[in-house]
Amino acid sequence: MSEEEHTVDGVQALKTGVMTGVEGMNSPDWASELWRRGCERLATELPEQQFNTWIRPLPPATVSGEAADSALVATLKVPNHFKRDWIRRQYAARIEAILTELAGRPTRLELSLVARDASSVPITMPSSMSGAAPTPQHPAALAAEPSAALRPVSAPPASTIMLPSQAPASAKHRINPQLTFDTLVPGRANQMARTAALHVAGAPGVTYNPLFIYGGVGLGKTHLIHAVGNALLKDRPDARVLYLHAEQFISDVVKNYQRKTFDELKAKYHSLDLLLIDDVQFFAGKDRTQEEFFNAFEALLAKKAHIIMTSDTYPKGLVDIDERLTSRFDAGLTVAIEPPELEMRVAILIKKAEAEGTPMPEDVAFFVAKNVRANVRELEGALRKVLAYAKFSHKEISITLAREALKDLLSIQNRQIGVENIQKTVADFYKIKVADMYSKKRPASIARPRQIAMYLAKEMTQKSLPEIGELFGGRDHTTVLHAVRKIGGERQKNTELNQQLHVLEQTLKG
């Protein structure tokens, strides 16, 4: 019998089971078979990583109904509020449709919270469907997921970008309640980091522990770790969650060292369920602080508490940090947040302007986004200038108004970043001659930096591809396009290249 015939017969058997009466329908074997087949179908429709994270760990649903001709109710127990809300929003409609089709009668899905001490039984899939789950520590498991715009299951609604200074954080947890997944604008720049943070929020202490997020200032690292903290506190208000900047941890160590009260330090940090710590690069050169953080780190991992850290560079790029720490930072999952791409910057501007009650025309948003590339904070600063200028001058928001409002910023940017400046900076970084940027020489030691300079020229200036090609020794625009695509693609996969580009960008921005 073919697989297709087997599936058809299975569906017919399920339908027959429903029609034979309530007794057969209520039997555990019948319900288990319906749910198993439903999961098989769902596994073929969802990306593997999504299915393995959100559906596979759930216990089998129970199925019940009052009469043979009435709707069925499939009750699914989930471990926490975050997973319940996420499954309801993302998967419930499709699960109901699949179960309805398989059972041959309307089936409604109900989600309920499992008791804290109840054990859950993972879904048992046939060998043809089970497949090994991606290794949690490997970024490929995340990179394989399509972008938010292309996934069959949508990302959480994004309303606006919020900055840490815009709302007071909880005094107890130091968590900003406005920095959630819903208020984070998703895009290619933060896709991997956001996906990893979602996984941690759904199963803290299980996967990607520790989670290490790195990138330049103002890119959303702090927003992401607050979002995880808010998700856990929503599910477990009594959870011991703490957010702090690395400097606060240093201050605590100094204070307890002076008072000789290290037991208090241990009591504060070793008992947490979730530790969120920003800018661990500030630990550089502080041996006692590193020793105490190492002890806290080991204690938290031993009790399956979760640790999320941010930094301006990847673990192996940290300077004056003990190798014991950097090796542990690198033992979980390390992901980067990049500067937002053009479309993401436009989305942030439009959403933020809407939140301020002053809609921004799309052409103006594109103009501002093309001229402010560094990070989200600078982007929001530019937006506030435009909105304030429009308000005080009593004029409609337009490109002309935006150019006037941002004239100082645009003037500084145009003076600082030009193709010639990029060529000199890249040549100095890779220890080649500036003249090599225009030459026809093609050894890898020269061609590679030249491609990187072309990529940065396209990303950081307003020059067109033909204009850039002309400034690189009269090269064709297709050569520039190839370089831009090549370096841009490699940046997503090559940590070392990404770090080099990050250093170059920060140098060029002054």
C-alpha cells in the first residue's frame, strides 16, 4: 500500500471512529491517533525549527464531544502563559483546521495551563518524521528560518521601537515593561537574535544557555533581553529575574568587597531564575569582578537558570577578560545584531511616528532612513527633530522640511563619510596602498579589501553603483554589485568578517 493510500485509509478510519459513537471517540487510543496524525500534518507545513520548538514538546491533546453529530473539543495543555499565547496566536487556527479535516467534524482547540508539578509527555513522532533537532548551540539552526516577512506563520505584531529611557523599569527586577517582543520591529538585522530570544522566552533554562548577543550601540540588544524578562514575568510573576548593566555588577562587587559581605552577593545573584546583563565588555581588567561573575555564572547554570548577556563584540573579541569566562560565553549561542537595513529603518520611522500621533509619509521616511544609517537611537533622534520642526514651523512633513530639520546632521555626515574616506580607512585597516583600490591588481590580498570598500561605499554613502565603480578605477557597475552581494552574504555567516566590518563602520562614523 502506498503512503498516500495509507494516509487516506487512516483519515477514513478516524472519520469512522467519530461516527461510531461517543464511546469510541472518547477512547484514549482514538484521541491519541487523531492528535498524532494532526502533528504529522503540521510537521510537514511548518519549518522544522518552529515545529521542534513550539509543538513537539507538548503532551498529546485530549479529545471529547457530547454527541456524534456535535463539534469536538481538543484540549491541549501548555506549560506557561507565554507558550499558550504564542500558540494561540500563531498556530491555533491551523491546528483546528487540520483536526477538523482528519476527524470529519468541526473541532475546536482549547489551550490550558498544565499544573506546575505536572509532567509533560513529548509528542512521539514516527521515525520518518522525527529527525534530529538542530543543535541548539549552532547558529545555522536559527539562520535556516525564513525572514519574518516570508514565514507562513507571522511574527508578533510590531507597534513601535521603545528606548530604555522612555519608561521606568520595575524597581525589583529593573525590567522596562514597555520593551517587549510586540514593541520590537523585526527585520533581517535582528532576525537571528530575535528568534533565539523567542526560544529562550518559550523555554528558559533549556536551550541556548547562555545566550550572548553582540553588536554596536543602539541596535536593540537591551530591548531584546528586556523582552525575554517581560515574557518570563508574564508567565511567572514570582520568577527571580534581574536586569542590570555590567557596571552595576562591578559596583556590587566593590561594595561587598569593602564590607566583606560576599555571602550577600552570592545570595543576590546565585538564586536567580534569569540574569540579564548588558555590556559585559566592561568587566575588562577587573579580576575580582570576573572571579565573582564566574562563580555566579557557574551557580546559575548548575541550577538551570538562564543567563543572557550583551556586548559590543563577540566573546573571542573581548579584551582583558579571563579565558575561563570567554569560553563559557561562547559555549551557548552567540548571535549578532546588525545595523538595521533600509526597509527596517523605514518601518521603525513610520511606526514610531504613528505612536507619536503624527503619521510620516513614506517618501519622507525613506529620505530620513537613507541618510541616518548608524543605529536605532540616531534614527529616533532624527525623527524627533523632524517632528519638532514640523510642529514649531506649523508645516506639513515633507522631504524639504526633513532636509531643513536635519541639515546639521546631513552636513556632518557628508563631510565625514565619502568614498575616498572609505577607501583610505579600509586600505589602512588591511595594510594595503590606497592606490590598490583603483588598480587592476587582482591578488586576494588586494581584491578582498577592494570588495569590502565597495560594499561599505554602497552601504554608507548615497552614491549609485556606476558612481562607485568610477571611483574604483572605472569599474563596471556589475563589478560593484557583485562585491556588494558577495560581502553582504558572507557577513551573515562569517563572524570574523562581520566583526571587521563592524570596526570599519564605527571608525568611519567617528
